[in-house]
Amino acid sequence: DDLDAYSMQLVESKYEQYQYNQTNSNSRLAGAPRVDFDGAFYSAIVNIHRKEWSLAADYIDAARRALDYQLTALLAESHKRAYPSMVTAMTLAEMEEIISYRKLEGRAKAGLHRHRANRDDEVEARKRLLHLWRKRLAGCRVDAEV
């Protein structure tokens, strides 16, 4: 688990540099040290892999907050400079969609005893998600940097 070790290294280095952030007490990460975008992003990926959905969602939110300052500054300069950050923001949204799909997948497997009309349709949800992602990809510009 190189990714796990890397993300924990990022989080631990921020722990040594910052005091606890007590201002946002409504998040499960409120008592945790402030993390930068990379630490939060890779921690979200690790937690998605571990199927720890709520913790992954909290790290996605932390990554989005860290990205907000950078994106705001870059948008003030130019759209072209901000584009890679916008693509990164889209990646965070896609990670949330993966979590939603995986939760639905779990509910669908758990509800096999239910009548078909009352079950979550995993296949239909997957088709919708793939259609949405293809539509997004078609709307992106072709850029080697992104």
C-alpha cells in the first residue's frame, strides 16, 4: 500500500506543522489536523478503496476546501490557468459519485430478498453514471497537461 503510506505521510507532516482546527466542529475531521489538498485527496482515495464511505466523503470535502483557495486565485488570473484545477474539482465530484454508486451497489446486494419493484437498480445506475462521465469527457478540452 504505497498510496496509503504516502497519504499518511502527507497527513502526518501537516500534523506537525499545524494546530488542531477547532473552527469547523460539524465535520468528523474537525479535531484532525488541517491537511493540504494532496493529503486529503490521497486519503479520500485510500478510504474509498477501504469502503469507508463517510470518512472518504470527509476527506473529499477537505480536499475541496483546500482547492477552493487555489481555484479562486487562478480564476482571477485567467480561465486557462484555472482549467487544471477545475478538472481536479470535477475529479472530486466523480469520487463522490463513485461513493454513491458503491453504496447503491451494497444496498442492491443486501436487498435481493425484496420484490424487484422495491430494489435499487444497480445496472441502471451504472448506465446513468457511465453516460454522465462520457458526456463530461466529451465536454472537456483535449489537453496533454490535464
